[in-house]
Amino acid sequence: MRMTTIFAAAALAVLAAPAFAQDLVAGAAQVRDRALTDGTAWAVAESLTTEVGPRMTGSPAMERGRDWAVAKFRELGFTNVRVERFTTPAWFRGPESAEVVGPAPHKLHILGLGNSASTPKGGLTAEIALFRSYQELLDQPEGSLKGKIAVVTQRMPRTQDGSSYGFVNAQRTQGPREAARRGAVGYLVRSLSTDDTRLPHTGGAQAAGIPAAALSPPDAELLENLARRGAVRVKLDMQSRSDPKAPAYNIVGEIRGTERPDEVIVLGGHLDSWDPGTGAVDDAAGIAITTAAAKLAASAGPLKRTIRVVMWGSEEQGGSSGAYLAANRAEVPKMIVAGESDSGAGRVYSIALPAGSRSHPAMKAFEAALVPLKVVVRREAPQSGGADIAGLISAGTPFVDFNQDMSRYFDLHHAADDTLDKIDPAELSQNVAVWAAFLYTVANSDIDFRQLAKEAK
Amino acid sequence: MRMTTIFAAAALAVLAAPAFAQDLVAGAAQVRDRALTDGTAWAVAESLTTEVGPRMTGSPAMERGRDWAVAKFRELGFTNVRVERFTTPAWFRGPESAEVVGPAPHKLHILGLGNSASTPKGGLTAEIALFRSYQELLDQPEGSLKGKIAVVTQRMPRTQDGSSYGFVNAQRTQGPREAARRGAVGYLVRSLSTDDTRLPHTGGAQAAGIPAAALSPPDAELLENLARRGAVRVKLDMQSRSDPKAPAYNIVGEIRGTERPDEVIVLGGHLDSWDPGTGAVDDAAGIAITTAAAKLAASAGPLKRTIRVVMWGSEEQGGSSGAYLAANRAEVPKMIVAGESDSGAGRVYSIALPAGSRSHPAMKAFEAALVPLKVVVRREAPQSGGADIAGLISAGTPFVDFNQDMSRYFDLHHAADDTLDKIDPAELSQNVAVWAAFLYTVANSDIDFRQLAKEAK
């Protein structure tokens, strides 16, 4: 019933739109439909994951990724292609292994967390202190874990909107520091995974001065079962290194507007990835979606405003958002709107538009284009954009948030399983269609999100 | 409609059964219902996978497995517990790695196949010759793959009865030899997996004198995508060793019959496992199901015939079936029936009984007990039992085949993902209930499967 109401409202909006918006409606529908059968996004994702593969900030692979990005922008007809270099701290994985020494020997499947310290050469062996929830760890007094390897095995539930990640990720990001504060000599955490495969999921953590790694879900459960029998001793051998000033790159390509080229729509995904997979859903997908969408938005004729696609260069280890703002701060007042695609390749099911903009003819045209894509427009303004546009947002840039179905995202995220085969080409195309319709309507209208937000107050 | 007919037939069978069979019906129902809420099988599977873990033939872990088996039989009240030692050829994995050297570097996720040769020290690097079907490889003339690493990327479809394994497993078992015959210096095969995780699935293969390994499904697809671009060079570095006479053990426990103890029902699972997982569905589950079923079959009062559970010691690398027959050949004429549980922990959905036995009152009683378990009895006699009873079958022992739902089995089989968490306790219990009802009815009747088969001819 609810869907019927929404469809009727959308149809009404189209009928009620003024003549100039009817052009927007027709154009948005055209680029949308073209996007649904266009292979550009798939080709971009396939190319990046196959020809470059995993690409950690500061790694040789990222140098290849940068060159790939420049070449791909040019190949697709983008102009003003440029590389904005910056430096940022980066962590590099070395050899890693973990095993249960007793009561029964077991190899453990682990992946070191970003900013993990190395163990002493030859490893360290210690008894574990296992906590089935992160809160249990936090409840331990300072010094109580002296000499122990702290283990947190709290599970992560599957959610369509990905919100569970926000509730459990402190066990990865802050857990090492909380464990070290209580005297632990090492930290193991059940992966922030919604899957049950024997693959650990890495990710960033606060530097804590102790080795810290993620366990695959079955390994976390094995430790639980062993711990029920008594003392468990684990050997960790982890090496890594850090570079406080690793080179990194935001790579930019544009489709210049013909009437108001200095008014810029900024969107993109991030080029860097964690190392175990090939960075397909995180975030070759976002790179592919936004690049293809920009190209398709321009496929129905010249655009009035400029569309700028940014392949941000260090989302996972941080730095690209601040660097992008620093390099482009003077331009912010002319940035019409910003957005990032960094939630995988699942289909968009709802979107949030800047406050006060929903009834503007351009957004009404956009909303009309969304109906066959099964996307609804939320009543509230977006709470956050992607990590790479946080700098732009803090400087006052209006932004959108397109909510993707993340039901399977955390099966794959930061794990060896993040590979091309996990991207569904039809779902990828639906994302491109949503973004292309949005870019088309904004680039061909005079919508002023800042002004609309002011009026809405 | 079909189900209704089957249910009606089963009900009719119960009504028509003679008085002594009514006791069998009631007893079978009793042990069945007890099995459904009994925790023995789960506890056995948890114990084996946690306290022993993976257990390759000839490994120190298998020595621990043998001791575990003896202790577990005794703990559960089995008698005549004994270890039948034999020797068999065994292969042992050493360090393994594989990577794409060009056109773009990629680490590959591989697992050496049983009987794989080692590479030269430091590895070997060669161009790949990629075939998307096994037949394509077979179509190549002798000598045509000289100096190449042959790669077969044929996919395996998911089937409920596991039959697809039979259609594709030649690419693993015979592929290395076929590749070597054509001059290949190495062999990589897409894992016989129905899943899409980055975990390769190992397994036995014919010795071929070249290194041979399984690729994870995403890695096989990566090689396909790279190969479309031109020449692909891969470096393999694999070490392993073999022992032509590794020690192995069939471990036996009995519940002795009180009236005709020399008439023996033989069933079991295999204790050995491949090394990447903890051998949970393959085959701690079978060990757990058959051990628990024997115990439950005896829980409603003394049994007339003997139930013997065998934990066969070398199914994966071969040897336990022949060794068991050799050590027990004199007893075969008194072996009433044999069965093996080696298809994971999925629920039983159909069973095949020896020819001519289905209308015997004991089997009618068994069939009546199956109705609430949603198991149907097939019209045809079983075509094959498990690998470990092949020897007994060849010597004329009647046998049964209980078909389990294997829809997920080949997601896990021979892979690191074969861990305890993949066993569903309710499905495990349903297996125990089926076996317990079968054991109860056979052990408490005078059914003679050999005679019934003769009469059926």
C-alpha cells in the first residue's frame, strides 16, 4: 500500500512540474534507461580489480592505481585530468601467523589490523583472556590483563542499511588500545563480518603499541570452545611497518559544463583498498558507479554545470578527505553538491537529499526518474556522506546520501572475499542509473541547495 | 500429492504389521524421538574438531585422533574397543604459494592437491594455458602444453544429492596426469566448490610428477579475466613430502548383542580429514552421527545383535576400506549390513535399502519411524555405500545408503571452511534419529538381507 502512495505522489509531481522541468524529467529518464543497459561501470570495476588488484595507500600497487586512474579518465573522455598529491601515515602488513599452542594445536586464520604493532622477532606466546562482548573487556580494571592476549568474540548482526557496523566497530578500532591500557600484550578480535567463512576481515584501528589482529568467525568460535575447557595459550608472530608520510593521490577528472562551468558537482569513490581482496565492492564499485554515471549524465547533450569525479586516494587509512579540502578550499562556495559512493555494489533503495530541496523542480524530476528503479526519497536530510567528503561537508558543501542495500556488504568488506565476482552487474547498473539521473538534473538546473536549506529553516 | 500417498502407505504398513513388528515400531519411535533431543552427536563433533582439529593420515594429529577415539568410545560405554593398525601411502603438505607475475601482480589463493609433486626449490615460473572446461584440456594433443602451467576453470553446479561432484571431479583427480601427459610443468584447477569464497578446496589426485593445486573460485575467475588480455605468467612454489607406508588406524567400538552377539551391524564414519579445516562436516559429523545413533539404539533396552561402530582411519588418502576388510574378512558372512555416514551433516531426505528388504516387517517398522523425519524410502537398492565400506561390499556384505541433503556440502568440503559452526545441531540430530531407528529395528529382528536379496531375484 505504501508503495502505491509513493508512486502516485511521484506521478502527480511530474504532472504538476513546470515546462522546463519536463525537459529535465525526459532527460533524466533517458540517461537512467541508458545506464541500465550500459557496460561502462562493469568494465571499469573489472579493469581496476584485474589490472591493478589490491592497492594500499603508499604501496607500489597504488602507484599503478594512480596511473590506471589517469588513463581510465582519459580513455572515457574526461577532461582536466589531474593528480593531487599529498602525504599521509600508512601501515604496511608483513608476515603474520597465529596458532593455538595448547591445549590442542590449531592454526588460526588472522589478519593484522591497521596500526598494529609487530610482535618481538620469533613471536610472543601468552595465555588468552576471552570476552564474549566488547563491554566485558571494558569492564575489566586497568592492569588486569597483564601479560595476556585479550580476545573479544562479539558477533556482528546482518543489517540492510549497514548500521550494525556502527554499533560493533569500536571492538576493532578502539579495542587494541583498551586492551593495552589493561596490560594486554596482544589483541585478537572476531572480524566485523556477517559471514561465516574462514576469512578474517582487516581494518583500521587506533595505534596501541601491541599487536592486534582480526580472527575469522570460525576461529573466534574455536577459541570460545577451547576457552570453555580451561587455559588457552596462543602464539602470535606479526611483522609490519609504518610510514608517517606515505605518498598518496586524489585523482580528478571532469566533464565541463558549457554554461556555468565554475559551478561544480563533486562525486566519487575511493581508489585505495585494503590488501586481502582486490578491493571490488570496497571501492572499485564506487569508482565505477560514479565514473560511469558522470559519463552517462553527459550522454544526452552538453551539461550546463561541471561534473567532477574524484578518485580519493586514501580512505581506508585516512587522509584523502582533508587533503582534498585543503587543495580545493577556495572553490568550496561554488561546489553545488557533493556525494560519495562507498557502500558496495548493492542496489540503492532510498536516498536523502539536502534539506529543503525535495520540492524543487529539479529534485522532483529526479524523484520521478527514481520510480522504476524502486528507490524512495527519505523525508529527512542526510546525516552523513562518505568519509572522503567529510572535509567538504565540514566546510559547508551541501551533500546527498544514497542508501545501498548492504545486506551482503559485510560478508566481503576488508576481506580476501572482496573480489569482482561479488558484484552483480544489474545492481551495479541500478546504482549508475540513480547517480546519472541525479547528476543530469542538478547539472542542467539552477538548483541552489544552500539557499534552499536556508529557506527551509 | 505424492507425499500424501507415501504417508498413507506408511500408516497402512504399521496397521498391517504383525504383533512382533509392533514392538519394533514402538521401540524405533522411542529411540528416534530420544535422538531428536539428545546432545551426544553434537558433543562428539565439538570434541573432535576442538580437541583434535584437522587430522591427516600419518600426521601427529592423527595419533591424537586415535587416542581421542579410544577414549571417546570408552566414555560413551562402548565395549571391545580396539585399534586396528595398518599402513598406507600418505602425502604431507609443505609451504605453498602462488602468484601472478604478469601482466599485473596478484597473490593467488591455492591449496596443493594430494600427491602433488614439489616445485624446484625457489619455485617455477611459467606461462599459463587456460581452459574453461576440462574437455578442452583433454582435446589438446600430447606435448602441446610443453613448459606451460595448465589451468582448468570449469565450474561445479550446486546439487541437492551431491551428484555434480561425480561429473566434475576428474578435473581434480585426473587433471594433473592429463596435463603432465601433454607436457605441462604445473597444474591449477578451479576448486570443486559450489561457493564463491576465496578459499581453495583440496583433495586427492593421481600422482603425476608435477605440482598441482586447487584455486579458489575468485582466483580462477581472475585468471580467466587476465588471460583474456594476453599472456599470463604464474609463479608456483610448493613443497610437500610423501610416506609410502604411513601408520594409520581403524578404531572400533561395539555394543554387544545379548542373543546373537556374533551377528554384527557395521557402521561408522571416517576419522581422518584434510588439513585446511577442522574436518567437521567431513567427517566429524559422520563419526558423531553413527556413534550417537548406536548409543541411542541401545537406550531402549538390550539389543539382540551387535552394533559395531568403526572410525575408519584413512578415507581421504585411501587405505582404510581395504585394511578393514583384510583384518575382518573371516567375519564378513556374519555381518548383517554395513553403512557409512560421509556426506556431511545435512538432513537425510531419502534412503535406499538392500534389494528385497523393503517389505520385511523390520524395514516396515523402520519406514514407519521415518515418516515424521520427512525421509522417503527409494524404490531402488543402493548403488554405492561410503568409500570405507567398499571393501565389505565387494566381499558381499549387504549395505544401505542414506541420502543427505548435500546442497551446502561442497561449499565446505576439503576447505578451511569445514568447521564446527557449519553443522546445524537440528539437522545432525535428524541424522542420528534415522540411523538409531535403523539400528534398533535391524538389531532387534532376524532380518537376513542376503536371503531377501536372493528371493528378490
